[in-house]
Amino acid sequence: MKTSWRTASLVATAATVLALTTACGQDNSTTPASAARNAGATVAAGDDANPGGSTAIGAGNGYGADGTQDSTAPVTPAGKLTVAGNPELGKVLTDGSGLTLYRFDKDTADPPKSNCSGDCATTWPPVPADDATAGAGVDRALLGEVTRADGSRQLTIGGWPAYRYAKDVNAGDVNGQGVGGTWFALAPTGKKAEPSGMPGLSVRKDPELGEIVVDREGMTVYRFMKDKAWPKSVSNCAGACLEKWPAVAPVAADDTVGVKKKGLMPFTRADGTRQMTVDCWPVYTFSGDKAPGDTNGQGVGGTWFAVSPDGKPVRAPGE
């Protein structure tokens, strides 16, 4: 009888997983392993500007396997800055390759000044200002530059000099967060990235739309009527569309409040990135919303609508 019970239990568990998978035609894992592994990670003790320990660097970023800069390799440009969602830190500023940008507490923002050079700048490569542009969710008015002691121009965000971390190899890595108690991921405003204290997804009462889903920052979440939810989740928003309507990053089901759990899972987009769904529908925020409570994306083009707690599109009176 014990063996039969165990077998029945395993079959039931498998059936549950299969049901979740079939619901959106995707798996229901929530956070990429690298993001979960790297959130809040630290390194071996050492000087806070240049912590000890060997540095394993990925190819093609201008640094050798020993962490020393390759003078023959070009400096990696900043490219189009974007905003990434991190399960521990909320919104984090990234460069055109998806690598996290950092700030140093020993720098100053008014006036901008970098106090990281020599070995420090090898571990924390300054981000060049030359080609930096503002992508979705980034205020171009906050972008600036500071001239370093060597004459190079370094990108600043809200006055703070911006850096990458040599131990961040993959897009989304945040291995530099909290190193030495002085290095922190940059929020899009130039402040230190930190969780808002809100769930990854929750529900708020809008005076015109009723109950709608919002993200960790309190920003309204939308769905696109040209997307698909069945037989699997498909986003038809890419390129310029995705810049205007940033995809909501994966959120753990237990990091939500008030949102229907059925069909609440991430899927893999055509570009290989992961996006959250509600009721199997891909969800987004709107770059035109500047503050929590804004619903400027509601009804845009007759195809974009705020999302109800059960994943349905919310329509205002007359829409």
C-alpha cells in the first residue's frame, strides 16, 4: 500500500506540473538561475575599491582572464541604456548589452567626480559617455559625463559616475551589489537600486478603472491585444514597440498579492529573454507613465489596456 500511495502522489504531482505547463504552453519557472544566484552576491574581502580574489572575465569585454585590461581591445561602449527588473533590487540600470551599471559611494555627484582609478578601474571599468543613449524608462536629462584624470569621458547618471563590474559576465548579473559596502547597482534615477518593499505584482484601486495590476514600483501593468495567450504565450511587441512598452520581468508567484495565480508564470520571448504573464498574457509597463498611479497607456491605439487581477483587459467607460 505504501508503494501505491507514493506512486499515486508522484502521478498527481506530475499532472499538476503538466497542467501549469499546458496552460500557457510554457514552463512555470520564475527567476533565471543566474539572477537568483547573483542577487546580493559578494566577493572575497579586500579593499572596497578593488576587492581581493581572482577575476574570471568573459571574452570580448576588453579584459583578460586575469582581470587585467587588454590595451589592444577597444573599450566597450555603453550603447542604449535600459531598465531591467531584478527580484531583489527592483529596477536596475543596464547598458546596451544588458550588463548592470554601478555607482561608488566614494565618488561625488555634485560636482561629478570619480575616485576610482588604477587597479580600481580595472575591477570596475568606467562606462564611456561617448555613445550612451536613453532607452525605455531612462530619462535622457539625467545622462551626463565627467572628464577623468586620464582625459577620457565617463558616463554619469544623475551626476554619479557609472561603472561596470568585471565579475559580471552575463546580462542580469549583479555580483557587484554591496561589494565593500560602497558599490551599488544604479537605479534609473542615479540613486542606489533598492527594493520598494512592494510585491513583484499587486493590485491597486484606480478611481476610473477599478482594480488593476501594478508592478513592484507601483507602475501600471498593461497587456497588448495583438499578443497571444493560447496555445502558448507569444509577444508581438518588439523593437521600437518594446522600447515604449518594456516587458515585465519574471516574478515569483509567491511574490504577488491579489493577482489570480492561474496562468501566472513567465515565458521565453523570441529574443531569448524572459517575460511575465498574467492569465498567460504577456504584460508590460508604459514608458509614458512617469509616476505610480499613472495610466497614460490605457486605450493607446485601441490595443493597450490595464490588466485586471484575473488577467482580463480593463476598459474605461466608453472604451
